[in-house]
Amino acid sequence: MQLEIEQHADHCVLRLIGELVISHAIELKDALLDALNDCQQLEIDLAEISDLDSAGMQLLLLLKREALASHKDCHLSNHSSVVVDMLETYQLIGYFGDPLVISAR
């Protein structure tokens, strides 16, 4: 799992690349929470997520919960097909409230 952070004047973009799965959950938790603490608005780009399990989904839920509790904006973008499938499986599309762009493929 790889993280890339871009800081912009009004928000940060956190790009996750690879597998968002249990074997990376502990190392990612602190890095994700640090990114949220450093930004008032955090966009999590999920275009390069190749695998997502329930532990990875729990990390995304944790970020959303912490953002709401601290009155910050945290949203998901560029959902890979794996992410869309998991959001549908767990019926969490409405919870996150982010627009999903469905490709023609």
C-alpha cells in the first residue's frame, strides 16, 4: 500500500494506491488520521485501490466518523470498481454521500 499526499491551498488530496486490506490496516490507520488532522478538507482518491476488505472499509468509516466529529470535510473520490462493489455490498453509498462515477466498462 502506498500513500501520496498533495497539499493545496484549500484542501488536501490523499491518494491510496494498492490494497486497502487487513495486512496494511495498522500501519495505515495512523497515517490516515494524521492526514485528516493536517487538513480541514480531505479528499481520498481511491482510483488505484486494487483490493479492499472489511478492515479497509473500517478505516474509511473511521476517517469519515473522525471528520464529522471534528467538523471537517472528508470525502471519497475516483472510486475504483473494487471500492464501488464493497460500498454496494455493505450498503454504504448513502453513508459516505459521495458521487459515484460509473464507467461504461
